[in-house]
Amino acid sequence: MVPSLEVTPEATSAADVIVVGGGVEGLSVAWRAARRGMSVAVVDPDPGSGATHAAAGMLAPVSEVTYTEEPQLRLGLASLALWPSFRDELEDDSGVGLDYRSDGTLKIAYSADDMAVLDELATFEQTLGLRVERLTGRECRKLEPMLSPSIRGGMLARDDAWVNPRLVARALLAALDRHGGTLIAERAVELTPRGVRLASGTVAAAPRVVVAAGSWSSRLLPGLPVRPVKGQILRLRGPAGFLTRCVRGLVHGSPAYLVPRGDGEITVGATVEELGFDGRVTAGGVYELLRDARELVPGLTELELAETTVGFRPGTPDNLPLIGPVDAPWPAGESREVDVLAATGHHRNGILLTPITAAAAAAFLTGDAAPEIVKFCDPGRFAK
Amino acid sequence: MSEDVFVLGGEKFASRLIMGTGGAPSLEVLDQALEASGTELTTVAMRRLDPAARGSVLDVLRARGVRPLPNTAGCYTAGEAVLTARLGREALETDWVKLEVIADERTLLPDPIETFDAAEQLVADGFTVLPYIGDDPALARRLEQAGCAAVMPLGAPIGSGLGIRNPHNIELIVEAAGVPVILDAGIGTASDAALAMELGCDAVLLASAVTRAQRPDLMATAMRSAVTAGRLAHLAGRIPRRRYAEASSPGW
């Protein structure tokens, strides 16, 4: 759609950078830019309420390896390496603890069939130079006594970590505020040659705009290949220490995971559904999650089912994010006063990829060199 | 071979490999596999898909010109299957349906009674019904009599990759069938697909064997060749099996 240029409502106070989307990606890009001395405004009616709110927060490139996805693995490992310093700086800047834990992921095979799959994957992981240890069922249960006696075996990925995404969002908001960033609690309607038009009709003007609107990014940048991939996810509440590590399981071929927090909350996820923006929690979704989680950890039926959530992973055709400059959506030849950057499409890995996304976007904004690995994320790569 | 077309429900297909879409790590990998497979018909699970959603698996099929075949995967009763088939008809504007009614979630084996019940209702409702069944020649015949456009016996349970566990039954189904026989489920590798075609099946449907392979595009290419090879071997007619050698170049 061609933006209307006749009506130019008064622009809000100008900033160097407008970031559309207040999830972990947008907030961390804004925070990084603000730390570099730019004036930054984030546009979001309800920051941290999208995929960030639903996400489990696994930083698990090793245990998530999939055939055909080596670039995704390399990118994930690069970002995982940035997490400890990202956490330290963010906790310092915000005074908010992230519940960052690095005790590794225990990957469980429920049946002998599941074990065969896991075993083949472990071999693949070892050929990639990743550190994984095969464990017997009893060894798994020594590490996590709440696991079912019926599990067949498992694998420990010691280098995986996890974090509480809701705390990350809270910390980023506090840190951004501390560095003078502002929040415009409105919905962005469209990009204009001067900035971002808000739902109220005003234009937030800035020479640079970062689109980090997750699954909604293609509403602002219509050519961007991002689609919502629905996930249903549960939060259980129990005694702290019920589980001490991230547990991922393969239960009769279907994947499940349990992520424990320091306060006793356990996140159980997640369905993967190609149903557009369908925000319903379904009986079948909750049933399947609990069915598989209970096979792995029978005792969890005694915990409180504290929350059911739906989130939309911003999926791309190749499961890699879109980070970098994009063509603005107005007609060619139109005066180009605004540079547009995408920082979206993180699919299942938004929390993991937050540090590298923030580092890359900040580099693009300041004209510095972005990390080499981010070349895989060029938003223009699908153009044929 | 150009005249050896596969006719299903009155439509002609050059490819005898029908693909499923489940299990691929990404849409791009699925797209590459579909291209390599040369398929013209691909199943999509209606219960896990919003046909209006942009950038979905349906868009991948549309861009490739592959015809989508809605299936009723995940249904346990005839009632659900009929409902799902109608949703698929409305959403995809096709009256073709791959009818799949499973008996339990561990084996995913088809429930013959619910399947037959649903098939009768769907045929009466004007659908072109392609039922997924066990390797049961009697049931296959009954479904054909009930008006199904094909029968789709399994080689082995869905996703098991165990190949064709009872080739004899598949042969019996082929022998008696007046409609196309499509070997559905259980294919693990290329030789399984070739065997299905050698046994006289008209086509093969597979998904996991390709989408879960370490290199899906390569396995799709292998399956395409295997289906073609098996079909040619079937048309050519294999030699009889003998207990002892027979010199191929007689000495006189």
C-alpha cells in the first residue's frame, strides 16, 4: 500500500532510531543502541507480551540440532557464547536478575525407538564437534530423580543454558529507561518515508527504523517472509528443585520439554501449529503436552497448572532470522529519508539469538561491521 | 513411457509418487524435497492447518504447482473424519480426500470399521475418497465396492520405516482391485518404494522417509527414481525365479 503523503500529522519528538516491537529483540536492539549514545524510542502498546511472554527461554543450540540446519547451529552457538556477557551487562544495567542457568540440557529418550533416534543424532552432533554425553536411563535419573523409571536413556548437552524470558524483557525495559530510551505505548500502523505512523495518526519520525515486530513484521514490511507459527505452552508451579536442569524428551516420537525456574515454576512446551494467528488454547494441545511431560516426569501431575499461553513464533522459510537492511515499502524513487532494518523471524530461537541480534543490529545502525555469521540472516536472501 | 499415465479420480498424473508434508525441519527443506521428488500431488493435514494463513505449507505447494490433497490425519472416529473432510473441501475447494481414521495413537494403525463407515458417508456426499487401510484384501474390496476412488494399504505403520511387511497381501489387493492401489505408509528407503511398484501398486505415498532423512532432497530424488524403476520393472515383467542357474549365453 502506498502511504498517503497529503496528510502529515505533526511528528512526535524525533529520535535517532525508532524500534517497532518491544519483545526481547526490539528491546535489546534499543538498549544496545541507547548504550552507544543514540536517542531511541520503542513503539509497542504492550512490550514483552508477544512471543517473549510465551517463550521457554532455552539457550540450547546443542540439544536442538537438526539435520539440514548447520547454519542455524553455528548462529546459535555464536549467540550462546555472547550470553554470559550480555547477562552480566544487562543485570548490571537493570538491577534485575534473569534466572540465567547453565547446567545443561538433559535429553531423554522414552522408548527404544526414541533412543535410536537420539543415538543417531548424538553421532551427528559429535561429527559437528559438539560436546554431548550418552547416558543410561539410570544415569539420567541420578541427575534428575523425578524422571520416570521407564525412560530408556539420554544424552547430556552440558553447554546448553536457559533463562527466564519474562525477566529478560523486564530487565531490558529497566535498562533502556536508564539509558534514556523512551517507550511509545502505541501500535505501529505503517512505515512512512519519515518514520513510523502510529495508530493515533501521528508519525514518530526518525532517520532509522528497526522492525522487530515478530510475527507481525510483515504487516509493516509486506514482502518480508515471516509467518506466525502457533505454540501452546504451559506453566506449572511446584517446589523449587523439583527439576534442576532443562529436560527435553522424545516420547514415542513426539518432542517435549520441561524448563525449571529458580522459583519452582516449570515451563512445559510446546505445540507447533501452522494455524495463523489462532490464539486459542485447545484441549488437545494441553492434553498432548501434559501426556508427554507426564511420561517423562510422572510426579508433575501433583503440581499446579498455573498458566496456559499461546504465542506466535515468527517463522521464516529456512528457520533463520532476518537481520539487516531491507528495502522500505514505499515506491522506488520516493525520497529515501529513512533507513529500515529488520530484526525478526527468529522462529523457535528468539531468546537464544537475542545477544547476536542486538550486536548485529547495533552494528548496522552505527555503520560498524556486523558479526560475520550474521550473513546467513540477510533479509534479501529469498529474492530469486 | 510417456503414455504410461497414472489416472486417479479421473485425473491424469505423470508422477506416481505422492508426497506428505509432515516432518520437514523447515518449509525451505520441504520445498527442495518436493521439487526433487517430482510429485504432482501432496497430502496436507487439515486439522493442523489454516488454509488462509500466509506463507504456509499450502503456499509452498501453490508455488510449485503441486495439487494439495487434504487428509483427515488425527481423526479417531468416522464422525470427526467426515467433519474434517468437509472442512477440507470448503477450504481447499476440492472434493478429494485422503481418508485416515486411526485406531490408537501408539501404532497409528487405521481403524477399519470407522474408516468404512466414513467412506460410505463421504462417497454419498460426493467426495472422491482415497482411504488409508491396513493390508487387508477383503477390506480393500469392500471399500472399492462402496465407491472409493482408490485404496491405500499400508506397508507398515506410519513413520516406522519398516518397509512392506506383507508383500503377499499387497499383491492380493492389487490383483483384485479395479481402482488404483497406492502403497501408503511404512516406506523407509528407496528399495521399499521400488518393491511397492514391482508388486503392481499404481503409486506410492510417503513423507517421513524423505522429510526426516539426513538429506531430504537427496532421498526425494532417490524415491523418484525408485518409483520409476519399480514401475518399469513391473511393466517389463520379471523373470521366473528358478532354484538353479540357467546360463544367460547358451553355448551353442
